[in-house]
Amino acid sequence: MIKVSVIVPVYNVEKYLRGCLGSLVGQTLPGLEVIVVNDGSTDGSQQIIDEFAQKYPFIKSFVKENGGLSDARNFGLRHAVGAYIGFVDSDDTVAAQMFAEMYSLAERHNAGMVICNLQKVDETGKVRQKLPQIPQLPERVVLEEHFSAFSDLSYFACNKIFRKDLFNGKKFKKGVHFEDIQLIPQLLLQCKTIAHTNEYLYNYLERTDSITRTHTAKGLDILHAVEEVTAAFERSRYAHKTRELRNFQILEGVYTFLAYLALVKDDVLYRMMSAEFKKYRTKYGFSFLEILRYQRFEKNYLLYLPTKKKIYYLLYFLKQEKLLRKLLRHRS
């Protein structure tokens, strides 16, 4: 019996892939399969995959034309046979007990989804930031009783396992950025019970080349994702939980979007995206006061941000965008 199928999309990551696959072959869970999807890599990634696949029969290698992260994940889903599905990015690593611990929680609590904490690490392995998920909630989360999980969670695919049937009729949206924000909340809306561990089992690599990544109009996909989740929410069994929906719309559609917007360097693009954000805010009627009072983990969100982020958000909401742009240019 395959307990967990772990899907690893690969695209030109030969520098990091050995570490990722090494952490997966060291898993303590029997009944694991690792589905490695080479999404049209042009470097030496496939040679590394072949090495591992020849040595470890539970690693299954697939090669396809390049179609992007969502397409590679969907390809893996079509070949997965496990009771639960996990996703690991090919430049990240996981703790040896990650899937054993999460599978145990899934079975113990009959959970549709299980979450672990994650931490950002640099290329030397040093921990740069701890990212707790829902620390205020019990290990077994009955969503009807603790629905704050919906609005408090970070919607990464990589630090979770999902009961396979949640994907019936669902897949990652191809050709968009922020596909996790679009799909993962919709999967949670199908669950009655989830579970989580406060252990930090997933290591998310902050690559040095990501610092110079170009921020484009694809950031608008954040707002589009929130719109799609809102539509799914209103059709779900939790449609009456309007406060939590609003908190989700603030966290992702306001704070996450504006954090992305801060790194858009082109002034024309910045103004266009800012105008789209203002339409979003008007549509949902978010007042300045409501945004300031937003709470995550039962604490005021803005108060616990670093000082530079506080200043950025406050200047934006006070409509001091010219000053804000000058400060951002000076910082970069």
C-alpha cells in the first residue's frame, strides 16, 4: 500500500536537486512513493534523477515538455497512487520524519489535510525565518469549531499532505502565478477536519538568485486567486463564516498583494497594479480601520511586522505613494 505520494516538479535545479532527493530517500515512512517530474530541464537534472531512481525503486521518474509548475504538479497527480498527496519543491529539503509524522496525524484524526510548520533557510542551511502556521489551534482542528484556520494559514502546497480525493475535479491552474493561493484554500473548504504539528519539518530555500527576481503584472494573479476562492467559499458548507472569509481577503488580497507590489520597479506598471488593487478594495469595502485592525493568530497583524513593513503599509494607506516610491527606490 502506498501511503503518501510525494510529487517533485523539476526544472533546471541541478545545483539543489541532490539535496532535495537525498532528504526524501531518508524518510522514515514505509509506503512512500516519490514522483519526480522533469518539466523539460536543459541542465543536468535528469542525470541526478536517474541516479536516484536506479538506486531507490520508490522514486519514479517522468519527463515531459516544459509546461510550468502547475502543469508538472498536475502531471504528477495523474500518476500518483498514494492515499495522501504531498508536494516538495526541488530546491527545498524536508526533515526525515516529515511524512511519517504527518501521515500518522492524518490517520489518527481522519484529517483531509495535515500541515507542518516551515522555516526559511539560506544556501548554507542556516535558518533565516521561522514560519509557524496555526500555533493557537489544537492538533486536531474541527473546522466548524475552529474556522480561523482558513484565514490564518499560509497557503503553501509544500508543507501539507492532502487526502487524494480532495483533488477529484480539482487541479492547479496552469499559466498563472500564485497557484497555491488559488487552489489550496478550495481544498481546505472540502474538509471537515484537518490536523497540524508545530514541528518545523519543511526547509524552504531562499535562493540568492531570487533577490533579483523581476516582479511583473503576474502579481495581479493574487487578486484573481482571491476572487476564485471567494466564489468557491460562497458555494461551500462554510458560507456562513463571513468574518473568516473577510480576513482571508485582507491577508492575501491586501497584505500579500501589497508586499508584492512594493518590489515592482517600473512606475507605469506600479500605477496600473495599484489602480487594480484600489478597485479590489472598493469592491469588498475594506476601510482603512478594518485593515489596521486585522488580526492573525489572535494578534494584531500590523503591530507584529518589522518596522520597515509597517512604514510601507501605512504610507500606502495614507496615500503617500510618491514618498513611498522614493523610499523604495532608495532602498533598492
